[in-house]
Amino acid sequence: MKRILTILMLWAIGTSAALAQDRLHVGAVFDGRYHDEPRASETQISGGKLERYLLTLYRSLTLTDMPEAASEIEPLVTRDAAKAIDREVAYRDGGLYYGFYQLKPQGQKQRYLFYLNQNRNGGNKIILIYLEGNASREKIKEMLK
């Protein structure tokens, strides 16, 4: 019985760390709703492939020719941004065009959120990226360029 409890506790700790981004409002956007949408591209990377970037989790969603999705995503980004410890934002045409946020760390891991709505500048994409790991803010900005 002790062994089962120990295993369950270790599983719960591991699961909570792995799902840290799900506590964010934007976590709802990564629920699979865009899996069958041909104008959407969703990526999740974790593990060894990210070690050289000092990251443990990378999630991204790119929506092409779907400007209406901004009305769903932008308020979620704004809610999470309210708790950011550092931010860089730009507004155009009455709404959020660009946002780069350093969120409160989750344990030892830094967390970052990037949002870009190119529809506000004549483009046709909405990009949302969530990153987690030990990379510095400067390193993340360099990677996103």
C-alpha cells in the first residue's frame, strides 16, 4: 500500500510540473480544438530536443487566415499577461498586436508567452507560443526573432 501511495504522489508531482502551462488561461487554446483545422498548425516539443536551448517545453499554435480567432485568444493572453513579471507589448488598430511576457516561474523553470496577431498589420497569421525552461529572457527573444 505504501508503494502505491508513493507512486501516486510521484505521478502527481510530475504531472503538475508537466502541465504548468495548463494553469494559464491560454492553456485552453491547446486543448485540441484546432487539430482538424487545415488552417492551423500546432506543435508541442519536450525532452532532449530542447536541452540545447535550455527549454523543457515548447508549445505553439499558428492560425492562418483566421482573424476571428483573435477574439477568443487575445482575452486569454491578456488575462495571463496581467500576472507577468516582465512584458513587452504593442497595440495596433485598437487591439493587441504583439506581446512577449515573462511569467512567474514555476518552481525553478522560467515561463514565457509570445503572441503576435499579424492581422492587425496587414498579415494573415495569429501566433501563440508558450515556452518553459531555464533559458533567459534575452535567449528566448533571440530564438523568436
